Amino acid sequence: MFLLVLLHILQSAVMTRSCPVLCVCSSGLTEPRYRGLMSVQCSDSGMSALPVNLPPDSVKLRLEKTSISRVPRAAFYNLSELRFLWLTYNSITSVHPSSFVNLKALRELRLDGNLLTAFPWEGLRDMPRLQTLGLHNNRLSSLPAHAALFLPNITYLDLSSNRLTILPAELLDLWFPFPELQEGPVQRKILGLHDNPWLCDCQISMLTSLSMSLGSPVVLMDQLLMCSRSVGQSGLMLTQAELSRCMRPSVQPAATRVSSPLGSNVILRCDASGYPTPTLTWIKTSAYPGFSQTGCCKQDLLQNTEQLPKILESFMQESPRVGVRWSIISLNGLSYKDAGEYRCQARNMAGISEAPIKLKVMGI
């Protein structure tokens, strides 16, 4: 009886670690922490679908130079231990948004050398530990703004040799965050953007300029990006093209000091210029001591200022032409708590500027 049980256990172990047809399975990973764990490689040109019955303890799966054309939903669901997934130089044209469900341990995903015209960026949510994403040599023609939502943890991103033309501003905000928005030390990122037909505009110019600055959080694999077209030019390296220059915002308030009676209404306005057109935000930073009120109320106000700064709603904001924006906030029925310093803050990818407006509320 004992022998039968032992035989059953051995048979189960063999079945668990069985290797699919047309694949090679081994435990020869070089990294010490993965030594003894399963690695699977499939590189038969006649393979047209993902192999089934892969060993569930696989740490690395490499499918290369096959005829596989699509990656279906939950394709690797049983491979929860997978760390490396290479699907390189196949004929893949589509990847389902839920292809990577249950790959919570995955560190590296490579899809280089396929025929992808789009990538399901939202699928990165299923791989919270992913750091390396390779999409080199595909047919991607657009990089959507929402991709920035799913790339914060990616430290190596290769988008070279595709058909990309425009870089969304949201990605520049992700890769080059404003200092006051940074949480902890900035992790350096390696980006491959070369060999794409970029429209050489302010954004791509800013990216190359910032990446070459001392201490940049971004390192480009190749800094010689080519312009497919710019104003009157094409086929030039970015450093040679006469590009539109990004201009840091400048802010001009309608008045720097405003005094208004208690209970009255007041409008604060500021104008900003820059390229690209800056966005405007109002922030109340502190109490302004030059107002009339009793000592008790003044003390209460000073206690309330500990909760500041706070972002205020802008009631009106318009851009009459490219490079110019103005904004106003309306404060109705002034009370002493409305007194203080208001900052009109303008920002674009070239930088950030602000101007203070001090509001004094006068008692009756």
C-alpha cells in the first residue's frame, strides 16, 4: 500500500513538471535565487498557438520565432510563479487586455519583434511588480495619454523601431515630475525612443533636453532621435532641427495687493503666457496679518492656517489664443478667514511660475 501511494506521488510530480511538445524545459537558470526552478523555451516555427500544460512552477517562459499570432485572455493564469515572459520575434498581432491575469510576480515582459499595432496598457495592472517592458520593433503608431497611468513602476521601457509620432505630455509629467510633486527619491528610468518617425515639437525637444541634464531621472538608450517632420523640415536629427522653443510660464496678476471691506465681493485675476499654453491653479498659502480684527479671532485664524495650503476652485479660466491663459476667482461675502496670500500658479512642461496676491479684509 505504501508503495502504491509513493508511486502515485511520483507520477503526480512527473505530470506536474511535464514539458509540452515542441518545447525544452530545464532548471538551468544562472541567477542563484532562481537556481533549480523551471525554465521553458519554445522556438518551433510550426507552433501556431500557446502551449498548454506548462509546468506551473515555471519561472521563465520564452516563446521565440514561432507562428503564434495572438495572446488570448488569461493565457498564463496557471503560471503564478513566472518572473520572465519573453514572447519575442513571433507573428503576434493582438494581445488581449486580460492576457496577463495572475502574473503578480512577473518582473520582465518582452514582446520585441512582433506585429503589434496597439498594446493593452491597462493590462499592466495585473503585473504590479513589472519593471521591464520591451516593445521594440513592432508597428505601434500611437502612445495614448492614459498609458502614463500604468507605467509608474516601469524602469526600463523600449519603444524603439515603431511608428510613433507624438509623445503625450502626461508621460513627460510622469518621467520628469515637478519637484513639489515628487514622493521620495526619483527612480531612474531607461527609455528607448529612437528609430521612430517623431513629429519634432516642443515636447520631444524637452524630453531630449531634460534627459541630458545633470541628474536627470531619465536615460535615453539613443539620444539621436530623428524628425519625420517639423516646420519646413524632415529627416533631420532632433539636435539639428529648428524646433519651436518651449517657454517657461510667466505670470502677471491684475494687482499684487487688494483691500476690501468685510462682507464685500472681490475678484482676483491673473494672466499667464508660455509655450505650450500653461495651466493655472490658485492656491491660498497663508493668513495675511494686515487686517483689522480682535486678538481672539486673529488667534483662531492662525490656528486654521495650519491646514493650508489648499487648492481653490477656479471659477473661470480661458485661453484666448495659443500660449496665453487667464483665470479669475470670485470671493463673495468676504470674511476674515478669506484674508491671506493667494498664489496664481502656472505650469507647463518647461517649468512652473507663480505670483502672489495679498488680500486684506478691512473691518467695519
